[in-house]
Amino acid sequence: MAHAPQIKIPATYMRGGTSKGVFFSLKDLPEAAQVPGPARDALLLRVIGSPDPYDKQIDGMGGATSSTSKTVILSKSTHADHDVDYLFGQVSIDKPFVDWSGNCGNLTAAVGSFAVSNGLVDASRVPHNGVAVVRVWQANISKTIIAHVPITNGEVQETGDFELDGVTFPAAEVQVEFLDPAADEEGGGGSMFPTGNLVDDLEVPGVGTFKATLINAGIPTIFVNAEDIGYNGTELQCAINGDPKALLMFETIRAYGALRMGLISNVDEAAKRQHTPKVAFVAKPADYVSSSGKAVAAGDVDLLVRALSMGKLHHAMMGTAAVAIGTAAAITGTLVNLAAGGTERNAVRFGHPSGTLRVGAEASLVNGEWTVNKAIMSRSARVLMEGYVRVPGDSF
């Protein structure tokens, strides 16, 4: 029996922040995959190597973690005052679906670099030496992001001495601004706090009832106190990802939190929406040793945060969740703010499994509603490989 030959598609494999993924220009995708739908999803699943019952993604570009099972589609922006439209697809590892419900904040750092290098930004806006200000339309959540991309001799500067915990080697710093990161279109009527409360009593059958901050900022996130669920906030991946009971508990919390936030209409829908919301637990500062062996002192951070992504504890921190952390920390009375000391602040440094991260955000109460103009953090990005990915021609 004859089999369809492989086809090749122009693609770039990039690291952005503590994630990496396969980047495409929309115009380079096969015609059937240039529009949303089953063909696009099937193509991206095959590129990444999913679904894989072995959880390894051996036959694809994925790295068998939520941080490395990612795809990005970019095109010249169709929105006024923007350079590039950015669509993010989180590919499930063991199930046949792509989650389009949220953004990837880490890969956002690579979007500006890709856009400049691939001619998606007007040449007149790219200095010969300096910083290119790339205006990104985040299509998943309909938000504006500004990436400050360093340029040397007319090309993206990728090498440098900026160090980011969770990334092995230093690189050039890319500052990213998430404008109006709260009140996305994910639910809750566009409110940063969909329940109207800074802290709720979240009832989770089979787990218990405990305090939770439910926030839409960067990405919908459920924050709980570490001690309320049996942790201290210094845990590394091995303490949770190898514990099936713990993972089931977190998924149950996520499902009931999503229901409370209005993101789903019944808890069963959570299984088809793995990327959002996120679950994170917070604690007051404490000494711990990061996954790289680096000592983090209590005095180095304002609080501790651990977050789960796609059902597993993240090795560092998702960029969008960092936006949620910074935003919640800026609002007095949230669990995040209380863990950080309960004082007013416009920036916070938190400890995560790989080290520490600083994120800034300024919040204000306007007509009874909390708003945040922008959240800012620094990341780095680098092209790892460019050329073509190949997939069987009949796989989509």
C-alpha cells in the first residue's frame, strides 16, 4: 500500500523565557492549516508528536513537558497600531487536542525577535542599533503586548549577559510589557476578579474548603495558601509530579476553581481545557535550595509561589502566571499580597522552583473595579534551529 510522502514546512525552533516551541509564519502553513479548525490542530499535533501514550513525544518536536509542547503562529497584524498578530497553541502531550484558551508569556519574549527577523515589522521601525519596540496583538486573549527587542547592526541581538533562573545560559535581555493584562475575555464578565471578591471560600469536593484568590490577569489563575493544602511553598517538581494523589488534588481544585470563575459550565469541561486556568500556591518567604542547587534565602524574596501547568508543577514560572502574581501582589488583601507581607507595592520578587523572578505591576481601584495598566518583566529569547519541519502529508 502506498503511503503519502512527508511534506516540509518552514519553521523556527525558539526558546522564549523558560519555554521553547515551534514558530510558524501563517503564510508558510499549508492552505488547510491557515485557518482555525481540525486541519490546523492535526498538523500541530503531528509536528509536536502528540498524542503520545508514552508521554515522551519522541516522534515530534515536543519535549514532553508543558514548557516544551508549544506552537506559535505569527502574521503581519490586521489590527491598527500593531506590528504582529501572535496566536499561541498549547499542545497536549497525551491527548489529541490543542488548547487555544490562553497566552504563553514566556514565548512572548521570542515573538518580537521572530517578527523582526522575518520581516513582520516594518523596516522603518527597526533601528540599526538600539531597541526595536514591537507592538504585539495577542490573538488568544485580545490583548496588546510590547516587546523591547535589542538590535545590533540591524539584526536581533540574542547573546548577552542577562541571566534568567530556569535558563542555563545568559542571553540578551528582552523587556516585555503586558498592557491592561486583567479582565480578558475568558469569563467573569470581563472582571479582574470574576466573583467580585479578593478572597473566596472555595469548596472542592473530596479536598476541602479553603481560601482562594481567583483572578483574571495575564491568565486566569487560582491562588491558594500552601499550608491549606499540605505544602510549605519550597517544593520542587519531584515532590509533586511523582505523586498521583497530589496531581489529582490539584486538577480537582483547578476544575472547581474554573467553575467558580465562570470559565466552564460544569466540572467535566475542565478536562478539555488544560491550559487555563492555572493553579498556584503561595507562602511567606523561607530558605530553600532551587532545582539547580542554588540557595535561595528568605531575604532574597517577598514570597514563594509554585504553579502547575498542564497538570504538572512547572519547573520555574509561566510568564502569564507571573503577570497574575505581580498583579495580585499589587492589590492589598489578596492571598498573594498577604503572603508578601500585606503592604502596598508595585513590584514583587518571588521564589519559584528554579530560583527567583521579579515582576512589576501597578493597580488602582476605579469606580469600584480593580484595574492594572500594565505588568512588566524581563525575559530572553534565542533561535535554536531554523529551516523546515517535516510531517506525513496525510496527517492533517
